[in-house]
Amino acid sequence: MAGFKKLILIQIISWLLCVAAGSYFISVGFDNAVSEAQKSAQVTVSKYINELSIDDISAENLKKSIANGNTFSNFTLRDYQGAEVFSVNSSEELPAFAEFIQSQFNSIRPQFAVNDAADVKVEFTLNIQQLASQLQTALFIVILISAVLVIIPIILLKSIFYQLNKNISTTVSDIIDIYINQNQIDDDLQTALDGSSLKKLGKDLVPSFNRLSHFLKSKSQDIQNAAMSIKQEAYKDVITSLGNRNMFVEYYEKHIENCEQSTFGSLAMVRCSELQAINQSRGYQKGDEYVRGVADIIKHLSGTYTGSQLFRLNSSDFAVILPHTPLKEAERFGENLQSRFTQYQQNQELSSVANTGIVGYEKGKPLGELLSVVDNAMSMAQSKQTNAWHVQRETDLVNNVSAGFGNQNWRKVINEVIESKRVHLVMQNIMPLGKSIKAYAEIQVRFKTEDNQMLPTASFLAMAEKLDMAIEIDRLIIDSSLEKVKSRNLSEKFFGLNVTASSAHNDQFVIWLERRLLKDTHIASKLVFEVSEFGLQQNIKASKRFIDMVHRVGARITVERFGVGLTSFKFFRDLKPDFIKMDASYTRGLEDDKNNQYFMRLMVDLAHRIGVSVFAEGVESQEEKHIIETLCLDGVQGYYIEKPKDI
């Protein structure tokens, strides 16, 4: 297109040069013609008057002959004394371009003639209107011819350029179609063009397209590698570097559910039972280490099975696929896991590590159905003992008409714990950061089976909530704690007790708790009830009734896991808690997180304005404790301060 514009510009310049040259030569010709006419007029007038006297010339006849102005633009006759006898003047003006030429060449000028007797003098100027008309016609013809000579080549060039572009575009398009349709990515384009009508038209383009083919091939490989890398990142768990749930689903659908060949095997789901507790009490960094430790154990044991695959489904669950492994052999895998988990539990001083649910699979088994069965097996394993496993067979489900077989077993276990009061109480102190600050020791609970084995605390409490048994568990914990305080003569020490939101919002529980605390008023005044911020926000009215009752009997309230919900200080002004405990997520890496520091400082300032003390939980290092002190919090809790211990 740029070349075409240059051609047009050249044509226009050429046209202007042609017009200028034509105009020049016409102007010169016009000047020569005027000069010749003037010479001829001079000779004619001189001959006419040469032998005449003033008396011989009839002025009237002379006037008539020249009055039409066709010959002279002006004519003056004078006598021997120079007096004017008569004068004729034409009013016609020359065209502008003739005037311009006249001004440049100055060829049209007055002429004079005198007879031999010197008694007749004539002054005249020749009329060149006819010559000017001829000049005008000549210029028009020159301009017209020049324009035609310029416009026609431009039109032809435009047409040729358009047709050339169209041919090139069509050729390139057809070659690309051949390239794509015949899938020539690995072949030379010459092969495709030799047998086509494009051979002649696209012959010169073949080398370029071959280079393009090789370039695209190399780039295609780069793109495939990049896509594979992106897919691996999207399908990889960050903490353990294992495949995530997306990879698990893809693997199952491809190799099991939609597999062409017959296949079978065992699927094990492993759930980290202490992840939530570790995150809250020790911090998320320790939680990640715990998850990696569990992953390493599973990876080591599953690696002994040919073709085994390990995935991390979510924060706490792992899936292990053991191809061609019958359930009988999978039981041994469960036993080995339990043994290794128990060893890890002792080394890390944990209450439990993980539970395992195992089911069999076969070709065509829908994944959703299989996950439902393995989740049922997980519920059964959690209800047994620490680090327990359970194999769920199809016959077990067929013989049991209830779909909630695992739930039934959990209900049985929870009822046994309540009836036998099999709870073990430990405490973890909150260290005050000021002499005038009143802190307390939080009572934490562990639950035992009839074989005196520890149950996973997080799973136990979650199932109690799910089965609407949380209120009974809260009653058991409060009764057991009050009895322990009295029996150990610890009524002068302050203790914190966790209460679920469902209990705090239950009117019957609130009435029971008030009566129970009024029996031991001296102990009640030393108790602090902890309820999560999110739970309190679910029902503000019921939360206010519960807090008012607690204050009425002399006890106090802590809003725990503060900062996780949608915090509103109108909410605190209405409920008037005594303490807030910042969620452990705000403590993790606090020394490097300026945003968390700013938020905690803001919460401390606002809380102190309404008379509320602020504690931090999950403190795991000297650096975190130091930053918390500079932020003016009132107390700290965590493994760096003190590990949970028996009361």
C-alpha cells in the first residue's frame, strides 16, 4: 500500500510538471503571436495613412470601421498640431491568465504611425481577445490531456494492485488450507502443492511456507511443553507436590471408570485427624509440616504396590489407588499405615495422626458413588480408635439398610463416651503480657473409646455437631471440668471452657448452665466461656441472652477465632465480651506480614477503648511473641509459651 501511494504521488507530480510545461510553451507562443500581430498592424496602419492627409481621412468612416473593437482595443487620430481628431476605446478586458502573461512578457503595448506629410498621427493598441480565446482553449486542452494521462495510469495501477493483492491473498489462503486440511505439519509443503492447481501460483511461496512450517512446529512443541507445565502446576498440590483432586478425578475417569480393559483394585482415603487442632494451637507452619509428614508415610508404604497412585484431595484428605489389589491385601496396607501413624504420633507428641477408610473398585464404578462409600468407611474408622482403619465391603452395605451406617456407629461411640464420661482434660495457659492483665488456662478435652484409645478430637466434635449431640458433649465437658477443679482444689485459678454456638443458642442448655453454675458460684466467677466469633454472629439475639446469663452468674466471655468472620464493633458493643482471642492465622508469620500487624494493632486499640482484652493464640516462635508484645496485646497462647498438659 505504501508503494501504491508513492506511485500516485509520482503521477500527480508528473501531471503538475506537464501542466506547467504546457502552460509555459503556450504562453511563449501566445507572446510570439501577439508580437507578430502587432508588427502586421504597424505595417498596415502605416501604409494606410502614409500618403493621406488629415483632410483625406473621413473620421466618420474611420470610426465606423474600427468602432466594433475587433481590430483595436483603442485608436486615437491626431492632426499635425497633435490635437485629437477622434478616439475609440474598447471596454473589453482580457482574461485573467492573458493579463498574467501580459504582465510577465509585457508584449501588448501602444503603437504609433505618422504619414509622410506629418499631419496625421495615429496611436493604437491591438485587440488580442481572439488570441486570448485561442490561448484559453489551448490551455484547457493541455490540462485535460494531462489529467487523462495521469488518471488513467492511476486507475490502471489501482486495479492491478487490487488484483495482485487478491491473487496473493487467495494463494496464501489456499496454501494454508492445504497445510491445515492435509495435516502437513510434519511434511514438506512441496508434496501438497505438486498435485494441486496451486503449483504454479504458489511455487514461489513454498520455501517461505516451509520455513513457516518448521517455525510453527518448533513453537508448537514449546506451546505443548508450556501447556504441560501449566497443567502440572494446576494439577499439583503446593505443600506435598502430589497430584491434587483434579488429577485424581482425571486419573480415575481415564484408567478406571472408562477403562477399555477390565480392572479392579482398592481405594484408600486417609484423613489427617489433627490438622485443625495443630493449625489453631501450633500454627499453620506446623500444620503444613504435619501434612507433609503424613504424605511421606503414605508415599513410602503405597510405593511398595505396583502402579499405586497417591493424591491430596483437600487440606486433610489423601486418596491412594492400589491397582489389582484385593481388599484382603488392602487390610494389611491399613495395618501398616496405623502402625506408622502411631509411631509418628509418639515422636511428634500428638493426640492422633490420621484415619483410613478402604473400599474396593472395579471398571465402570462411578466416582461419586465410590467416594460416598469410602466416606462411610472413613466415618467407621474415626469411631474406632486413634489412627484406626476400616474396610467397607459391598456386602456390608447390602446387609445394612441404613445409608448412614458410619453415622450410626458414631452415634453409638458418642453415647458410650457420654454415658461412661470417658473424657481426659488437659490445659494450656495464656501468658499475660502485663502485670495488671488477668489471663486464664484454657481447658481442652480428649475423648477415649471403651478400650481406652484416644479418638480424633476434631472428628469427634464434628460428628457430635452433625448428629445434634453437641449440647450433650458440652454438658459433659462442663460437668467434668467443674468436678476436676473441685477435686484438685483449683477454685482460685481461672479456667476457660469452650462452648459450641449451637449450645449457646439453645434455651434449655442456657437454663441448665445457669443452674449448674449457681451451685458452685465461687468456681463460676473463675470461669471464662469461649465461643467462636462466627458462631456468635449466627444468632445475635440468642448470643446476647447467653452472654447476659454468663455475666449474671459472675463468669466471663471470650470471643475466640476472632477476625475470621465479618467483624462489626456494633456487634461487640451490643454483646460486651470480656476478651477476644485473635485467630491463629493472624499470628502465623506475623513478623513478616505488615498487614496482619496493622490489623491486630487496630483491633487492640478499638478493643481497649471498649474495655476488652486481646489475646493471641498459635504463637510458635520468639519473633512472633516479640511482635505481639510491641502491638500491645494483653496475652499470648501457643506451643512456644506452653504445651497442653494434664490439669
